[in-house]
Amino acid sequence: MEIDTHLMVVEDSPTQALEIQYFLEEHGYKVSLAEDGEQAFAMLKDFTPTIVISDIVMPRMNGYELCTKIKENDRLKDIPVILLTSLSKPEDVIKGLVCGANNFLVKPFDKKLLLSRIRYILINQEMRKTTTSQAGIEIFFREKKYFLSSERMQMIDLLLSTYEVAIQKNQDFEKANQELEQIKNELEKRVQERTKDLQKRTHDLGERLKELNCLYSVSELIEKGISIEMTIKEIVNIISFAWQYPEISWARIIFEGQEFKSNNFKETVWRQTSEIIVLEKKVGTVEVGYLEERSEEHEGPFLKEERDLINEIAERIGRFIERNQTEKQKQELESQLQQAQKMESVGRLAGGVAHDYNNALSVIMGYAELAMADIDPTGSLHDDLNQILMASKRATNITKQLLAFARKQTIAPMVLDLNKNMENMLKMLKRLIGEDIDLAWLPAKDLWSVKIDPTQIDQILANLCVNARDAIKGVGKITIETEKKVLDKSYCQDHAEFVPGKFVLLIISDNGCGMDKKIQANIFEPFFTTKDVDKGTGLGLSTVYGIVKQNKGFINVYSEPGKGTAVKIYLPMHEGKAVDLQKKSMPRIPQGGGETILLVEDSLPILKLAKKILENLGYKVLDADTPKKAIELAKEHIGGIQLLVSDVIMPEMNGLELANNLQTLYPDSKRLFMSGYTANVIARHGVLDQGVHFIQKPFSKNDLAQIIRKILDE
């Protein structure tokens, strides 16, 4: 473009005017704005723009009136004018010709198309000056008389732009008509070039019209929007009638292994075939043949037009299939996005309530334990308190499952040998599923290692085995298998969310009642269950789903009613050496040795409870309900502080920031974080940072005693 190109944009909508101005200036044009025709014409007294781009419907002076004034002015008449219009009526084109407009652009328009129009006008501007010729034509249109005084090239530009816009507004339908027109023009050209043949083949025009009708019918079927199979089934009975001898012709369409045949189909050697191509891949063929041998002089059994027609039909079917598959993929992606957003919403809800909910449970469980320790274990009150404690633990498990589904539970992954981990769990799983169900264990040899929190493997197996057990009525079988699996690009293209790589495959299958497609579509949603109200929470599979996703794995479920279910879990292979998970024996409740602990918790009930537990265990406790108070206590304290026990989510600063602030005062002090929800402060995506000690709220007296003793003894 020329650097001094100056455009005037006339638009009464300030938003649209500024949008057009910004776009054009971004592409190097200088732009002046006017809010209507009257202001624009007044501005033209002071400067002459290269092009005027004007809306039509405006107050005071519309676009037609502005264009007329420009073209009637000797100084301004050579300025090209582009009109922005809805082009809703044919009279709009005539009015544009009458007022002398050079080009039309339909609102809303593609800004790239606007650039194309501007460049076209700039390139042809000099030529237009040297070839100007006034038309001076009087025309009648819809019982009205119009006088066109525009120069001929201007009329051509306007009509061409109008035609271009019409094509844009009627893409599919106009494209079909254009193709039909091309075929018709080809036939007419042949008639002119082969006068002698026309005398022999006077009926050819009728034959070609049959072809056009065939294409039109094919296009109509495609535009109906019915299924691919139904569309092809109807097309196959249409196309055979377009051939020169329809009474002896047949048609067949083969698509993805399915055959669709015309009513009079019979396998013969006289046939013409065209491939159906979708995304550069052959997916089928279109065949047309004759029941009897037929030869045409110079052309063989099939006319060239007939060969072209079958190719055109195959091409249109291919485009239809591609469009249909694209739309289906779009719908699937939209469905996946909605599902992901729904699950993310539940995850945010779980994370939001987990902190306060777990704080409340900590107080209930803690004081229940303390009270039980102070009363007669044979009394009725002890049993009542035990019921409170058990109910609290059940509530805790529900919270943990919600956090697992939301991928927000705090974990400490280790490199594991899945086979060894499984073998340690077999006895527990057999007790879980009962004696009537056979448990088969089929481990793969030389299995790759995986990196995952061992407790998460326990959660996966327990949830899936319980689900499998509940799906079996009476006697049955559950099979657990491991395999090594390499996923390539071609496999991942057919399986959404999968990525290529090496994976350890864990399969849990059963011969239970199975599921239909409707149930399978909802199985990973939290609280969705087909069990009785008192038989399950609906969090089992959603927990498994969250764990697998948190560890960058994939999960597939295969099931049919009456044929059982198989759940396949793909966990990424890890190169590291698997650790040995032998449990260390420790005293039931290890006691303190007088060490000093700085306890920081913004929830006063938990602060009071934790202080009481720690003092009963034999520790000296400095307690603070805010981080600032904790720092003041640490500065005033004389002597050492062996351990900081801090909540993670607190006002003023979080637990990690507090620990870092205290590092300068007590560099040898160790730290233990506690929380119901870490919010990525000490863990990224739920995975604990290296060397971080953490206890999940709510916790028992024994849990707290064990981990504190372990940290202090390290």
C-alpha cells in the first residue's frame, strides 16, 4: 500500500467506527472518521481522501446522498466510494449504481475482505482514470425508472462486488448453482464447437439437464442435514436416472464397509467408479454401471459428461461427510469442554469448603478422642463418643474423596513397582469382596515402574473392587491385570485426551451386570450412583478419575449390559528405581521428650485442641492464632524451638511464608504443616514439594504423635 493513503470512514456507530479505524491503521492506512454524511461532506472541503468508506443508514445525510454529492462534485468525483450495506433488497444495487458507488460490502463483514476491496481499488485507480466512459443508461426495474450515469468500470466494480457478496451470503447453495452453471456453460460450449455432433445428438441437452437435476437433488439431500447413512441411501437411487440410458443403469455407493445399492442393482463389468475422499483419505467409492453392454463412437461405454458427473457426485459426498464429521467432532469437543467445566466447578467447590469443613471435623474428632480417654471404656457414654468419632471419620473420607476427584488432595508420589504394591493388597481386597467372588491376579513380567502416591493405588483398587463386587449378583469373578503399553500417534488420534508414550496398564474387570451407554456417560460425575441410597455415596469412580488425572494418566471404561465391565487405567512409565514400601514399627502413641513446639493455627478451637494434645504427649507448646503473634513469640522466647507446627491457609501470611520468616531466628528448627486444603502453597497441583512434612486435617491424636516423633527423630 502507499504510505500516504488516506481513508475516510463514515459511520454513525462510534464503536464500529473506532473498530474499523483501529484495524485499518494497524495495516498502515491513515484514517479520518465522520459520524454521518453531512459531517463527512463538510470535511471533504479541507482534504481529499483516497477512498471514502460509508455506512448507508445514517441520520441527517445517508450514504447514497453522500455518494451522490461526491460524484457530482468536479473536485471529488474521482474518489472511489465503498458502501457498507445489508444488501437485503435488489434495489440496493440499483441505488448504488445510480449514486455512483464503486463497491459494496455487507455488514457484518470480514475485515480481510475490506482490505482486499481497498487494495483492489488502489491497484485499479490509475487505470480507471484513463479508461473512464460514462454509461448514461436509463433502465426500468420493478416498475421504476432509474438513470445510471456512472462510468462503465465503476458499474462493473460495483456489480462484481455485489456478486461477490451474494456468493458470500449463500455459500453452499450458491456454490452448487455456480457448479451447475459451469456444467451448463461447458455443454453450451460443446454445442458451439461441435455443430455436426449437435445434429446427431439433439437429445443431449435433455440428457445434460438430467445430470443437472441429479446434482441439484444430491445437493438438496446434503443440505437436509440428515445422517450420512440416510443421505447416501437416498442418493444412490437418484444418480442412476441421470445417465443416458437410465432404464438399464444401476448405482452403488460403498462407504466404510457398508454397501448402498440402487433398486435394480446387478453386478456387471460395464461400470464407472470414482473414489470418495475425506481429508486426503479414501473412505469409499461411487459406482455407476449398465446392465447391458453399450458403446459410443470415440468415447466408449460412458460419455465424458457422465464420467465428470460421477466424479462430481463423489466429490460432493466427500465434502458432505467431511463437514458432518467436523460438526460431530465439534459437538464432542463442546461436550468434553462442558464436562470439564462442570467437574472443575465441583473441584473449586470441594477446595473451597474442605478447609473449614476439615477444621470443624478436627475439633469434633479431637475432643471425642480426649473425652474417651478420660472416661470408663465400659460405660455407655464411651460408646456414644465412639459413635461420634466413627461418624466424623466417615465424613472425613467423603471430604478426601471430593478432594481426590477435584485433583486437590495433597500427595507424596513415590516410584513404585505396581506388581509388588498389588501383592501386598491382595489379602485385604479378598476380604473386601467376600468369599463368593473369585479374585484373579495376572501380573505382567518385568513391569515398568510408575510414580504415584501409594495410598492412591489403594484408593483406586478399593473403589474399583467394591464397584465390581456390587455389580455381581451371587457368585462371580474379578480379575486384576497389569501390562506394559506403548501408545502411538495413530491410537491417540482415535482416543480423545490420550498422548503418545509408554504406560503401565492396570485393568480391573468383572463378569457382573455391566452398564449401558447412558449410565457410562455419567459414571465419573460426583454423587452419580445406580446403587440404593444407603449403599454408596457416588464418589467411588469420581475419586478414581481424579487420581488418574492428577497423575497425568488416562482411564477408559468398557461395558455392556449383561457382559460385565473392564476399567483400564494408563499410568505413565517412570524411569526411576522402585522403592521398598516396608512399614516401620513404631509405638502406638509415641511420647514427647520435652521438646519445644511453636503451634500456629488461626482457628481457636483447633489451636486449643492441638495444644492440649501436644502437652499431654510431653511437649512444651508456644501457641499463636496469627503469624504475626507467632513471630513475636519466637523473638521473645529464650531457648530453642525444635519444631514449627503451622496451619497452611491463614490471614496475614501463609504457613510457608511464616516458616521462611522464622528460618533466620531458628535455622535448625524443623517444620510440619497441617491443613484441610493446601491451595498449592506447599504443593503444586496437590503434589508435595520435596522434603515437606504435612498432616491432613482432620487428624487423630495418634497420627499427630507419630508424625511429630518421626520428624524430630530424623
